[in-house]
Amino acid sequence: MSYKIVVFRAFILGFALISRLAGGVGLAQEEQFASPHILDLDGMKQRRLVRVLVPYSKTIYFIDQGRQYGTAVEFGTALEKALNAGNKKEIDHIHVAFFPTARDRLLSALNEGLGDIVMANLTVTPSRLEQADFTNPIYDKASEVLITGPSSEKVLHLDDLSGKEIAVRETSSYYEHLIELNGEFKQRGMEGIKLLIMDENLEDEDLLEMVNADLLPYTIVDKYKAMIWSTIFTDIKVHDEFAIATDGQIAWAIRKNSPLLMKELNTFVAAHRVGTAFGNILRNKYFKSDKILQRAYSDNDVEKFKQLVEIFRKHGKTYSFDYLMLMAQGYQESKLDQKMRSPRGAVGVMQLLPATAKDKAVNINGIDKDEDRNVEAGSKYLRYLMDTYIDEPDLNERDRQLLAFAAYNAGPGNLNKFRQKAKDMGLNPNVWFGNVENAAASIVGRETVQYVSNIYKYYVAYTMLVERLGVHADAVDAGAKGG
């Protein structure tokens, strides 16, 4: 892989040039590339820059210890090589740069001139065609299929989805096709599908992982993704006997009225799409998981939840935390098991070191014997981290808590390094997802990123669990509201 790609980063307010990763090549007049601009390929060649908008994903784009990985990076590297074929002068070299962007911002950012190509495994749909043009497909005949978990009710055919709750992102083609299916159900006098709208930070592989762990009952994904991920998430069932949608085309989006770029990309796609040697190798390369989620909905774990929920609610209120977020951290640390002991000497539900609990900042003893004291100590230490290292009232409360989890896992000194690195990279040091997590991955690798990601997924699961159990579900207590 060539690492001469200059890395760029976009966030919701705009784009800024970031520090080069893995030997990236510098650009003259770098500041000109940070501003929005709307150009066809000839203008991009003059600027010597093609900007690719990507979601932060385990398969499409991610950073690990300072290096870029993902299908978009592979495609972008090959595209850069194609654009520079026959160009021997480095000064004339055209660079491909990546701007990780929230999924619900991809097409709007494209049209605002904040990027030139969207590589996000988007299925071409009528609503998306109103917003952008699409290249020839990198993969066609895509089917969207139902995924069920170990404890999901049996589904034998499409009509069995009536009344079921299916988790999807609102910006996904899956959502659009389920809306269409609901229209058909309504015409036939059937109960519609209940759409459980998921956070845009959760990618398809995250939802598959949650279904695999029985944290969600159903989701919809592209069949080709499901078949590959099912080798990792072995408890999911891929229902390819029927489909929500068939013959889908997955392609790259570009701005309308960009004929030169369209021609260049279609030529490139013909030689690199799925079905070519390049495309087939790429299709299987990035489907992996760092740590599979545990089953927080097992009978034993639900019983632990019921036993501890009031303890977490009490200390969440005392220390101004979303108690379900605290519980999610406790589950990530110990599966809510007070008997848990780590090789480092961390104890109990919150896996805190006794020395940390005895420190004057916490000053709580008995954390090895009493789960109430343990949860209190963990909550108080987390509050100490927030008040000492993230005492910035302008920060979104959810991000303050996610940043505090990173400090809890990697240490407050490392958190400061992550946030400074994010600044240096042109990222937002106040936002975890897609920003500070990228910086953390470039410094310490995936461990802390996965730690915080798992906590957030457990949090989503617990939010649904309180509704199912009929537990009082004021997930955000007074003084702890997030964004």
C-alpha cells in the first residue's frame, strides 16, 4: 500500500488540514484545501487534491497507531495511482485525501463543497439520486436481508415481520425500504414494522454485533456484508431466503454536474469493482472484530442489572451521570460482577484499583467487598476525572462522559495526548466519535477506541432494556443531560 496519501479530516463545521500520517507528502499552499470548494475533475487537478468523504468504520475507514486502513483507503490509494499514471513530477502529483464524516452529513457535506467523492457503501436510492449523482456500481445485485439473533422469534417469511421491532439507521437505505414495506403492510391491513432508530455513529457491523450478542432482536444489512461478518458473529442468522430489497446498486456519490469526474471514476470502477481481482480481494480483507460484545441480555446478566440498577441510579444522581451509561461501563469492565479481579489488582464491578479508591480524590474503602462502595468509588473517580481534566462547560455532556471513559481506560495523561493530537490533526478535541477516537487510535491503537465503543453500544442496549423490563427509565438524571 502506498502511504503518500495526505490525510484530511472533516468535522461538522468544516474541514481542516491534518498532520500527515505514515510518511504523507506535503502540499504547497495547504491552507487553500481547508476551505469548501465545488469543482469538477479539472479543478481538482489544478489544486492537486481529490477529497473523499468516508464514515469512520471498522471496514471502510479507520486509523490504527498512526496508519490508515479500510476499503476506502485501498480504493483511494489505487485511485491516486490511476490519476497520476504517466505523471513523473512529484510537484504535479495529485493527492487523494480522506475526510471522516458522520453518515447523516455525507451527502450534505458533498454538496456544500466539503468533499468530492463519498465512499461509504451507499446503496443507490431515489431519494439519494435527488441529492447526488452516482458512479457505475462497485457492487450490484445487492440484497438487503433480515438478521436475527440467538433469542429472536422465528421469522419464516416477510409477513412475519409485521409488528416486529427492527433496528436501523434513519439515513440508511434499509430504513427507506422498510418504510416502503410498511406501506404495503398497511394496504393489506397488517400491523407495520416498528422502526427502532439507531445512533448514526453505529455502523452495520456494530448492529450485527449487537444482534449477535442478543442486545437487539433484528436488523437489516446487505447480504454480502452479513455473509462475511457471520464468520465472526457466529450466533446471527442471515435470512437470505427472502429479502427486504433486491438488485441494489452500491456506488460512490459525487456532486451533480461533474461529468469529468464521473467519466474518470467509471473507468476506474470498471477495473476495480467487486468481480475484478482487486475488488474480490478487498471485499474480504477488512471484515474483522476486535472484541465481540458480551450478551448483556442473558438471563443471568439481566438479573444482575435488576439487582444493581438502583445502586447505579443512586450514584449516578449523586455524581451527575447518566446511570445507564455508568452501568454500561460497569458491564464492560466486569459484566457487573463484584467478584471480578484483574491481574493488575483491579477489583469489583468498576474494576478500580484499591490504591485509586484510597487516594484523597476518591477516599472510599471497602471496594473489594461491597458492590455499593465499589460503584460509588468508580462513579466518584469518573467525576474526579471529568472535573479535573475535562472541566469545560461548553462540551456536550455525552462527550464529556465518553472522554472520561477514555481517561478511565488509558489514563488522564493519555487523554490529554489524545485531545492535543486531535487538535494537531484538525479534529474537534471536544467530540469523541470520529474525532478524538481517531487521535487515540493513532497513538495507542484500537484498545481504548473499542473500550469506549463497547460502552456506548451497551448503553444503547440498556436504554432499550429498561423499556422492556418496565424499569423506571429516566436514563438522564437531573444535571446529567447529554446531547
